[in-house]
Amino acid sequence: MKKRFSEEQIIGILKEAEAGLTVKELCRKHNISDATFYTWRKKYGGLEVSEARRLKAMEDENARLKKLLAES
């Protein structure tokens, strides 16, 4: 699945919300739904870019380990 936004872009959008833009304005500006915004905020809220990269790496490693376990 191809993602439209990278983790860095998502965190940037969330920081715009923290800076005072309303959710409605952000969603219109970036052409996303309210549900997408709130899902992102739930997953990435409060993270910095380096932390998001680390989270992504850990998720990838977890998926790889699950696959190895299932194959054995």
C-alpha cells in the first residue's frame, strides 16, 4: 500500500494543529478526512520525527519476527 504522507509530513500536520489551526482547516488544506487526522493524532501525537522513524523501524522488525515465527 502506497502512503500519500510520510511520517515526517504527518507530524508536521499535527504540529500545525498544535499551533492553533482547527482540524477542519487542516483537513481542507491537506485534503484529508477528520477520521484520518484523529487516527494520526492517536498514533503519532506527541512524537518527534526521530521517534516516528524509530517506531516505524520497530513495527517493521516486529512484522518480520512474526513472519519468522509463523514459518517455523
